[in-house]
Amino acid sequence: MSAISPTPSFDPGQVRPWWKDSSGLTAYLHKVSLFLRRFRSRLRVGEHSRSPLRLLRFHLSQGTIACEWVARAPDPWDAFIPAKTGQRHASLQALKDAIDIRALLFQTVSEVDYAQVRAYRRGPGNQLELIVAGDLRRHSGTFWSTRSLVMRAKLLGFHFRMEDGILTALRPEEEI
């Protein structure tokens, strides 16, 4: 309110320098929180397994995203079917989740064109085994018309080993 006029002034006045975020940190934090919220809501349950995904690491730096997670365990309802069938379902779910996470990463953080992703599975002795890895590019093509989920994952840049429809741990020389 000015001394001359009894009505308040809506002029914001001078912007204080500490109000400005010149580093872009606020924008990065917003993108990270948006990704985490969407990760939790969209990927809460899977098509072949109701177990949750567990995010291990998410790192956003200039132009690059690194994301690691633990794949869903086989669904408890699959305990009544042959073990190989339950493992095949979990493997298909892991590939579908990897493709969905890739889409979510590039959808949420529009400035980034490169992502490094890793999916692990709990192995014997509760050890983490790397089952899916990828150095992904935003514009690697659109392969949604490819019917095979396995082929679509390969074309998008994911690396994995499958034997009899079941994901096996990647060897160190196969890691990216």
C-alpha cells in the first residue's frame, strides 16, 4: 500500500536475488518427484505379478538418467502352477516393466536423451542378480507395432539373456 493511495499495490516490486533459482535445482527436484509419484502409481501392480517394484537408485545429472530397480517376484498365485510357468510370467513382467520404465523416464524428464537402466532380481541367498540392462536413447525408434515383447525390448536397447522363456543373470562381459 502506498502512502498516497489507500488501495493496495499489486506490483510485486523488485525480485530478490535469492528467490531466483539459477541452478535449475528446483526444476530437477520437480522432475524427480514427478517420476517417483508416477513410478509408484502407474507401476504399482503388474500384469503378470502383483508384487511391487522396488526402486534402488535414481540419479539425474545433466543429460543423463541412471535408474535401477528390483524386478517383481513371481506372483504368490503362481505357486499352484508349475515353477517354470511362474518364472516365465515373472520374466515377461520384468521385460514389460523395463519397457514401461523407459517410457516413463523419457516422458517425465523431457530434457534428457540418454538413460542407463538396470533391473535386478533376488537370487539364491537373497543376492541381487542383474537380469536386464540398457543404455537407452530417447529417439531409438518406435517399435510398438512389434508384437513380440522380447523383440521390442531388444530393439529399444535392452540387454538380457533368456533361456526357455526365463531371464537368466547377465554375465559380467554382457553388462554394458
